[in-house]
Amino acid sequence: MVTVRSNPGMRTSCNLPDGTVAYLNSGSTLIYPVPYDKDKRAVTLDGEGYFKVTHDSKKPFIVSVADGKMRVKVLGTEFNVDAYPEEKNTYTTLVSGKVKVDTDGQTVILDPGMQSVVNDE
């Protein structure tokens, strides 16, 4: 597993093994395996990250946040996830493409310009 951290007050970017670029905001952490699993590209985010996902229809890109309580699944798109553990809400904002946001028992599909807000209480 690879762990990328952005120090408080700093922003960090990293290139993932599939060509996806992740931009991490202050105090955020991204964890991902090298290599990815055979059937998916799964990462875990703690904090806030903006992703430019490389398209791969056979291996969806999945961002897991809030200890796995919410997952954002995409094939190729640009989106932002704001999931700081000390905050009550988790936000997913879609810039382009399409994403599916799964929470415990609910699924929402976002189109560009839409935002999902999940209350973690």
C-alpha cells in the first residue's frame, strides 16, 4: 500500500499507477495499492481530494471515505470529494463525466455540476 499525505497548510498532487491524477488538500491522506486489484482501482481518502480519473471501462475507480461508509464509483471523470473526519458532512462534487455515490443503503448518480451531501451523523 502507498500512502500520500498533504501536510497542514499545503496541497499535494500525485500520479496514480493508471495515470489518474489526485490533488490532495491540506491535511488529507490518500491510500492505494500497487498494483491495483484485477477488477477495480480502489483508493481510500481521508480529507479532501480532487481526481482526474483515467478512463477504463473494465476497471472502475472507487474512492472509499468515512471508514467505508461512502463510496464514489467512476469510470473516467473529474470530481472532488470533501470528507474530513472531523466534519459532519461529506461532499462529492462532479465537474465532468458521471459518478455514482453509494452510502449505506442509498445510491445517487451525479451529472456535471451536481453535488451530493451526506450527513455522517
